[in-house]
Amino acid sequence: MPDEAMTPVELDLSELCRTENGIVAITVRANAYGKGLPYAPENWPRSGDIWYWKVGSRASGAGHWADRYLAPPSRFREATRKRLGFASRIQVEEFVKREFPDVDPSTFFSMLIWKIPAEGYRIQKG
């Protein structure tokens, strides 16, 4: 019988994460993936552009997923004719700087929550 925690699950958290104060983090289980908010931008850089996110199976001691991936909208992958994804914040920053030189990477990161809380872990404050 396969381990349910290891089975990838696609999540649509876009509506669940919105509050009147902005977006909030929602815990996800190992190997989960999804598109858009709160862990990837929506409608950036163009209206209708949806970014995709995925987590691995290793959690940090602070309760966030240690392995976190981000993939740009499909038109970027189609333009390069290869799989395009980022396994680190630095790779995302380099992509934003290269493709959008007039955009500060901090502006990009302000549109999403980078650290994804791991289901079953308690987030430590401080």
C-alpha cells in the first residue's frame, strides 16, 4: 500500500489564502503542488500568467518545507522548449533580473509567501 504522505497532491489554495489583510500561509503536506497564491504569483508579469509551486518531503526544524520549487507560466517553458523551474530563491532572483531588468526581485517576492509551512509541524515564532 503506497504511503499517502508521499503521493503528490495538487492543491488550489488561491481562495482559501485570501483575507482582508492580504494572503496567509496554509500548511501543506509533503510532495504537494499547486498554482498561484499563496506560494506563487498570479497575473504576473501579464494578466492570466500563473506560476506553479511544489514542495518536497524534507521539513526544516522551523516547520517549513526545506525543498521548495517554483515554475514560471507555460509561455516561458514553451519559449525555451525545455523544462524550466527553480529550486532556490537565488535562481528565481536571477531569472527575474534576466527577464525583467526593470523589476526589483523584492517586488516579485512581495507577491507570494516563500516559506511554505509543513503539515504536521508547529511553526516556531521568534
